[in-house]
Amino acid sequence: MRLCHNCHTPWDAGKPKPAPKDSCPACDAYLHCCLNCRHHRPSLHNQCYIPNTEWVGDRRGMNYCDEFEFRITKPGGQEDAQQQAARSSLEALLGADPTPGPPNSLDSLFSGGASTESRPKSLEDLFKEEE
């Protein structure tokens, strides 16, 4: 399903991609823009999966990119089989509980198992000479 990046209204005009000046009927946002493109990756150079595309200053604005392909979104946010397999393997690797408890306290991490009574309480205690 092709959805507007701004209001998530479905777009189906019977053609594979919108013209550069086509806009969403609900919110009037441009449809032929980087945020609707399947190649848009904010973490990559030029924010595009295709490395030789031209720089686009406004990712929400219209552009004339020849590489544009509308991002296909599953209705209702459903994951496809490949995403489900990846998620289940990640859960198997990291553990099934997605909200792990708090880490061990810093005292137990830095004490090396020593009790709190045997550790120095201040910097002076650490460097004072034994009597």
C-alpha cells in the first residue's frame, strides 16, 4: 500500500509512481519526495540507498529524481515473513524478554565481589599508610 509520508493517506492513482508535482489529496504534501521513496535511508550518505543520486535539500519537497520508487507499506503495520524471522532470531539471540531489568549495581561491578566494608570509603583511605 502506498501511503503519504505526512498523513498516511493511501495513494492509488493507477500508476506506479506519482509525477513530481502530484500531491496528497488529504494534506497536500508532495508525493514524489524522498520521504516517500523506498531508497530513502537517513543514515546513509546523501540519505539515499543509491549512492550517485543528486543532493536534495528538502526531503519533504518535490524532486525530479529518476530513481524514485514509492515506498510500499503493509496495511495496519503488519510485518512480512522476512521481518518476523529476523525479529524472532534477534529475540533468540538477545533473550525473549524485550525489557530486561536494571543492570547490576555499580558497587557490585567494581568491587570484584569484595564486601563494602573492606573497600576504601574515600581517596585518602585508599592512599593512607597502614599502621
